[in-house]
Amino acid sequence: MERFVFVSLIFSIVLFGCAHVVSKEIRDMAEKEIALSDIMKAPDTYKGKVIILGGVIVSSMNAKEGTYIEVIQKPLDYRGRPENTDVSYGRFIIIYEGYLDTAIYSQGREVTVAGEVMGKMERPLGQIKYQYLLIKSKELHLFEQHYGVPIKFGIGIWHTF
């Protein structure tokens, strides 16, 4: 009996540890394999469609309409978490209907959003005007912050885990 409980516990941890951060229902609704750069070329084509994007928060601001979150887009891994890479195809703004604490949804935090494409919004970025993609949030996932150095170990000469 103890062995069954132990095996069940380990199986549950492995199963839920690999779960995607966006619900299956929303993932099934979402447009598959669309790059932010493609959407930015013709945002009206995608208006009203559900997409999944993620990245690193640049800033957040509360307004009457809700919370605006500016994000630098990053590719997502198989679980929907932004990858730790310098690759980005632009920036987008999440519109969340409701209040989010901007001290929590702050610069440097990783976020994934599943939402509806609303179009573009022009805002200043430094000394230029930048066209941001607007996404109305259906699901929003804020990841835990990374602390310290990740633990890795190696076997042999060129393999690390």
C-alpha cells in the first residue's frame, strides 16, 4: 500500500510539473504557431483571434479600463514559459480588465498571456513612436521570480543536466 501511494505521488508530481500554464480549452481556441512579427505586419487580419504570447514585463500601469502591461516578447517553451534568450520579435501590451498590483506585475517578471488580438496602439518608446500589439487577456500567468544560481551537475566531459 505504501508503495502505491509513493508511486502515485511521484506520478502526480511529474504529470502536473509538466503541465502547460494556459488551460487546454483556451489552447484549443488559440491560433497555432503564429509569430508576433507576422501579426504585427497585418494586425487587422488577426483581430478577434485568440493567441498565446509570453515574455518579460517592461512596465505596468493601472487605468480606468484596467491594467496595462508592456511586455518584451520571448519564445515560449513546451509549458508556456518564456525562454531565457535574447531572441524577441517585438513588444506587446496586455490589457487586463481589473486591478493588478503593479508592484507584483513589475519590470523583469516573466508572464504568459492567452488573449484576444485587439489591434495596435502607438506609444513612445524612447525617442521613437512604437506600434504595440494590443492583447485583451483571457488568461494571464505570472511566473515565480528566479533566485540564485540554478543547480546543475555534469556527467562526463560535455553533458550537463
